[in-house]
Amino acid sequence: MTSTDIQLLATALVSVIALVLLIVTRPRLHPLLALLVVSIGAGLTTGMPLDKLMQAIVGGAGKTLGAVGLVVALGAMLGKLLADAGVTETLANAILDRASRRMLPWAMAGVAFVIGIPMFFEVGLVVLLPLIFGVARKLEAQREGSGSAYVYVGVPVIAALAAMHGMVPPHPGPLTAIATLRTNVGATMIYGFIAALPAIVLAGPVYGAFIAPRMTVRPDEALVAQYAPATDAAQDASRRHLPSLGLGVLTALAPALLMLGHAVGEILLPKGSALLHALAFLGHPVTAMLLGVVLAMVALRPGAPEQMREALGSSLKPIASVLLIIAGGGAFQQVLTDARVGDAIVHMSQQLALSPLVLGWLISMLLSVSTGSATVGIVGAAGLLAPLGAADPTLNLPLLALSIGCGSLFFNYANHAGFWLVKESFGMSMGEATKTISVVQSIVAVVGLVMVLLLNLLPPLG
């Protein structure tokens, strides 16, 4: 390691600490302001040219809004339509009628497991927020148990979505590792499902039952009311005749089904085929969410056209702050990436003598934590270890790809867009968000590594 590497690593660490202090202590800046201030400070400290620094901030914010912001906005619209039509009420009632309070986290983890197969973490969370809020609001009304009903119901969803996002193809992270290491999609997928199940159980229902009684988290009332109408609104919905459970499920899952179609097509269809191109267009998160909103408007008809227009407009107001904070997180991430903090992490990791499976997890974890991008972690780790994988015929490459994906999940924090999406959606403080999404994803990452090492003791698949 060089002195430049040490300076970059120190800058990344100090930047994250400064970000937290600006938000939780005086002057208690709004997270967007704090992210922009820290981004500029990190860029200046690492010697980035001023024009490059501003390009990184603007480009990072724009890229994140393009990738996440449109999906979040469309998800808010879909959630509002589902709530106004009574679908959220129907689904929440169905889950509560079929599961005891003790079994609710398991049921929610199961729903998120299925949703998480084709959907990115942020997309899946946006789609499931109406259901989380609907179920949690009813739990509050029943006055059973202690602590936060939203954490009790939400943690299993976060755990399942995170595990599927980092471990199982066709998510971009695992696919990137598979392509770089030139290994098998099917074997990696099987290993991913096997490793994901215990990770979801421990990070979801088990940890959720532990942490929920110790927290009092409750989202902003405007957002809760949008996704889960209060009693009067629910009674109005019942007078309009709540939609059937089948129609409600189909409408709510339409985006997931479109994305799943694309995922299956990538595995079964030849590259370059016209059908695969069509599925890729329909299964793109923005297209899928847009078609989901249109389907909800046509199939559910939760009001007259003018009422729906007003409802869709009002649905964006509660998430405006969320979108801007996510953009700020993208700017911070891009500055760290352009400052080449990732290279310093790679140089540090080369000093360690570890098993390739552990080393892949460690490099991916360090890159993801320092740059705020799981993709950077996966690309960096897979690229560094690809020559070793090609030279060592005894190395289980599908497990190496899985190990790298697991490492990218560890300690999702303030330079990750997903952290801010969870924090602002649930109305959490920095500490509360750390206890939920950061700890949950760390549990998933560590359990995933343990499962990789155990699976490596067995004969390889195929």
C-alpha cells in the first residue's frame, strides 16, 4: 500500500463519520445538505479537480435518480391506487386472517422472498411498502405486542429482499460475478437459494422479533395514510366493494411478474433473440412499474379520472424528500468512486493471505462499504480474483461468485441509496436505520459466507 492509498481510506472513513455527525449533532443538517457538504469535502481532500468534482456530484445524483427515483415515484403511485381501491386492505386482511401475530414475520418474509426473485432491493421494497404499512397499521390497532409494528413486519421483508438481491441470479450483482468468473448460472442459483434461506430466517423473523420491541419507529403519518388508509377510508372502500383477492394480488404483483419473465428469458432464451429483447423492455423496472400503474388504473378504477389524477399527484408529495436524499447518497457514492477509493481497498486486500472464498467476500465487502455501491464491490472483487479462478481448477467458481455477492451486502450504510430509502420511508433516525437495514444486511452477508464455507465441504454441483 502507498501513502496515497492510506490517505484515500482515511478520507472515506472520516467522510462517513462527518456525515453522521452533521445529521445527528449540531447543526443537525438535513441529510441532503449533509451529503452534499461531505461529498464536496471528500472530493477536495482527495485532490479531485473542481470540474470533475461537480461532474461526479451531479452525475451521481442524476444516475441514482434515474435508476431508483423513477421506480420509487411510480411505486408511490401504484401504492396509492392500491390503497384507494382497497387492495391493500384486502391483502392485509388475508395475511392477518391466515397468520397469527407470531407467524406474521414469517409470512411477510415468504412474500418478499417471492417478490425478491426478479426485483431489485429498492424496487421490491417500494412494491411491498403498501402491504407492510397495511399489516403494521392493523397490528397497531389490535394493540398486541410491544415496540414498533412497522419494524416487526418490515425487517423480514428487508432481509428477504437483500438476500435475494445479493445472492441469486438474475440480479445484476450475481450475474456480473458469474460473467466475470465465467462460471455456471444454474449452479450459482441453486447455491444462492440454499444460502439465502438461513440468512433470511436469522436476519428477518428472528432478528426482527428481537429488535422490534426495543424500537418505537413509526413512518410519517402522510405516508402511512397514503399506503394504508385509516378506518374511515377503509369503510369507504368496503362500501365500494373491495376487489377480489385474486385481482388484488395480480395487480400488486404485475411488475414482479414482468420482471420475472425477463429473468426467466435471460436463462432460457438465446442472447439476441427478438423475444428476449421484448422481455427485457417489459421487464425493465421502469417499464414494469409504469405498466403496473396503468393496469391498476384500468382494472381497479379507484375513482373518476379526475380523482385518480389528483390521487397520483398527491402520492408524490410524501416521497419528495426521500427522492432528494437518495440523490444525495448517489452523489456521495460517485465522489468516492471517482476518487478511486476502490483501488486503495484492492491494494490493501492484496496484502492478505486468505482462502479465495473468504478473500472474495472481504474485498467485495470493503469496496461496497467504502464506495456505497454493491456493484463496485462485486465488479472489483470478481475482476481481481478471475485470474486465480481460471488458474485453480479445484476452486468452486459458483461458490466464489456467491461469496462475492454476499460480501457486497455487508453493512449497507449512509453512502448507499437503499439505506436512505429505508430510513426515510419508515421515518427512522440514523441510529434506528443502522439497527435495521445495516445490521440486517450484515447478518445476511455473514450467514451467507458461513453457508459458502459449509457448501464448499460438499462435492461441487455438476
